[in-house]
Amino acid sequence: MAARVEVADPADPRLADYRDLRDVELRKSLEAEHGLFLAEGEKVVRRAVEAGYAPRSFLMAERWLDGLSDVLATTEAPCFVVTEALAEEVTGFHVHRGALASLERRPLPSVDAVLDGARTVLVLEDIVDHTNVGAILRSGAALGVDAVLLSPRCADPLYRRSVKVAMGAVFSMPWTRLDEWYDALPALTARGFTTVAMTLAPDAVPLEEAVRGLDRVALVLGGEGHGLSPRWEQSADRRAIIPMRPGIDSLNVAAATAVACYAMERR
Amino acid sequence: MAARVEVADPADPRLADYRDLRDVELRKSLEAEHGLFLAEGEKVVRRAVEAGYAPRSFLMAERWLDGLSDVLATTEAPCFVVTEALAEEVTGFHVHRGALASLERRPLPSVDAVLDGARTVLVLEDIVDHTNVGAILRSGAALGVDAVLLSPRCADPLYRRSVKVAMGAVFSMPWTRLDEWYDALPALTARGFTTVAMTLAPDAVPLEEAVRGLDRVALVLGGEGHGLSPRWEQSADRRAIIPMRPGIDSLNVAAATAVACYAMERR
């Protein structure tokens, strides 16, 4: 059972995990240094704990305790009980969803472990926006993706904003980060996947055609601004496009991913 | 040619249109009262003017003038030239994309005008998030939607955040707001559209089936939290679902819309 600890001093060092949540740069270094990540809201906190992440502590106002009592019963981590004003002072924002938890990161699984048994995979190159990474995980989980691989420069799926947007999918979807960028796609081809790069390249064919009848597919998606690197675009087995009306900007990467997952499910 | 006006005093009343852009409530009332909306970034400012919206004024730092000189040449509205620090002081945030314009709203078109010739329509009920409204417009424009109708409580498509996310689609896509909520869907049926409600209702069929072979379709999407109202769910001609893996949260409404538009294009 989590020990309930009332905290009234915003400078209390035990609240260090929860400081300045809106300061992205500070949080990145703090979370990396301490190997932690934050979950926000009853539902996401519950899923993180159920997925086996070890809580370091919880932070919430009195009124959120009941809803999480079953989760708190499973752990010895302290639960800091604070006023909503104090929570806001420490975190730097109004915690709409009530409860926060700080949890231990785990070593990332190997690519082998993540791909074991997978038939439909997303491979993300340099998607740097936390919201997009979270949205891709959420749509992928709903629409039949088995695993997600992230290039070294993608945004962190366990950053608070990604976790929130993914609505728990970051805990249920197998994912890991690629150590290597240059030969990442040929390595997937060697494992028996057909790599299909989403691109506006002139030789791109409609996605439905590109994936028709394929068994193991790795769909490759590029970053928000410039799309895929030339290396990834060219080292993929196939290039594909989502047909769009002429004269229109490309889809947002999260929307494109949702459409692509839907099309792949029907291959 | 827009008159260039150097402004050095953040309290200058001529900058009133640009104040406190992060204060959603204040902006809503200010923009309604003055009948204005804001466009942000060179591309979006250009598209708003090209779409025929009359500029009230522009606000930018010196270095953005050249990129917009052709647009500024088409209007007599003043261009306030300020330092980036002053722009930040007035607007309340760092204007990453450089240029801002304040433009006159126009009377919304009639439903008749918006539906004229349309074959694929989106009907949004109480989508209150500006980002989602913008994302839906952008995906709809790319994926073959001819018009968008918004229920009275939907978020404003011309709010700065919606405009930014829509990437100009808010200017190219015909849209208007429904005056009437209760009988909005039967009214569309009477106009020859088959209304298809996206819902988790037990009688929902896969979307592909629901739209197969239809000529004029109005796809009906509900709000972020609770989905469609019972009235809209039941007054639609058909109910449809995007097939998803079991045990998974529903898709985000913007992702669901992108998938649905893609499926409708293939009907």
C-alpha cells in the first residue's frame, strides 16, 4: 500500500520529479538523468502501473485518491497528497486530470523482441513532435499495427505529452528505438519485411497497390517538415503515396499514419 | 500598397487586434465583437488574402517584409513593423512564424451555397477543440471532401489555432455553421444526402459497407468526449464504425476523420 504523505511546502525536495512540467528542455534532461517518466490522469496512471512500470511516487489532491485506491494498493511508492494550488505551483500548470505519477523507465527492448511475430510495423524517421508520436501510437494500436520502431532522433514516446496523447497505447504497443539510422531499412528487408516509404517521390504508387498481398510490411514515415531523408526514401523496397486532391498540402503525419494503417489492414 | 508604420510602444492602440493571443476567452469575445480573425505565418497570411479576405492590418518584424511584399502590394491596410521583442510583448508569445495579419470576417455562406454541387460532406457535432477542427478541415481538403457543416457549438474554424492547423484549408474548403441542431440531419436527407453517423452504437456497420455505392454522402462526426448526441446518432440514415482492434480506445476524432474520408473516396 502506497504510504500517504501530506506535503505542504512547494520546495519539498521529495516533489523533485514533478517540477516545471511545461519546461520541455529541463524535463528532458531531468527525466533522462533520473530514468523516470510521468503519467497524467487516472486512466493513464492506471495503465502505466498495470503495464508493469514501477512507480517512484504519486502526486495528487485528496479528491483523486479514491479513484486510484486499487492502484495505490499495489505499490509501496509514496503518494504525496497536496492541495491543487500546490500542485500547480510545483508543476507550473493546472493539472486538469488530477493525478500524476512518476515511474521508472525500463531498458528499451531489442529490435528482435519488438518484431517477434509482428506482421505490420511502423518505422518513424525523425518525428520530433511529441503530440505526433503519441497520436501515431494511438492510431497504430487501434488500426492493427503490431510494433513501432523509432529513429534515433524521434521524440520520446514516454515524454508526458506523448503519453497523454497516446492514451495508454505507449504501454501496450511494442516499440523501441533504432540504434542505427543509415542501414535501418535494409536491415528490415533482411528480416523479411517489405519496407514501404510514404513519400511524394515521382515513383510513388498509391499505397493500396504498394501493400496489396504483402505479408510482413514495414511502413516508413518521415518527419513533419521535410518528410523522409533521401537515404531512407531510396533504401526502402517501395515508395507509396496516399492519393490526394491536386493543389493540396500533404496530410499531417498523424492523419497520414491513420489512413495508411487503415489501408494496410485491408491489404 | 500597405503603408509601413513603425510602432515602438507596446501600448499603441493600433495594435489592439494582436493583443494577448494566448488568452482564448478574451480573444473569442474580442474577435466576435470586431468581426476579425488572425492569420499567422507567411503562407497562411498569403492564402487568406488570396482567398479574398480583406486585411485590417499586418504586424511583423522587419525581416518578414520581403517575403510578403507581393501580398502587401495588393492592399491599403497598414503594416505595423515592430521588433520581435515588442511583438512578443503585445501578443503574449513568441511569434515563430513571423508575420501576423488581422482580417475581416465575412458573413457565413448559406447551407445551400455550401452544399451546391457537393457530393461528399462532413457534418461536425460539437467538436470544441480548435486543433481538431483545423485538422479535420486539412484532412478533408486533401482527401476529397467538398464541404463541411458545423453544429452551433463547434469551435470556430477561423480562430487562430484552427487556421494554423488547417494550413489554409479553412479558406479553400466551403464551410458554414448550421443554425439549427435538432433536425439538421433529416434536413440533409431531404436534400438527397445519405447521412452516415460515425458511432460505436450496436447497429453500426463497417464504414466501407455503409457508404458503398452511395452518391451524395454526409458523414456525421461527434465531439471529443462523448461522441454524437443520441438525437444525431438516431436521426442519421445509417450508423457506421471504423473497425478497430478489440480493447482499444477509439481513435482521436481527427484521425477517425482522415480514415473515414479515405474510405469514402473509395466508395
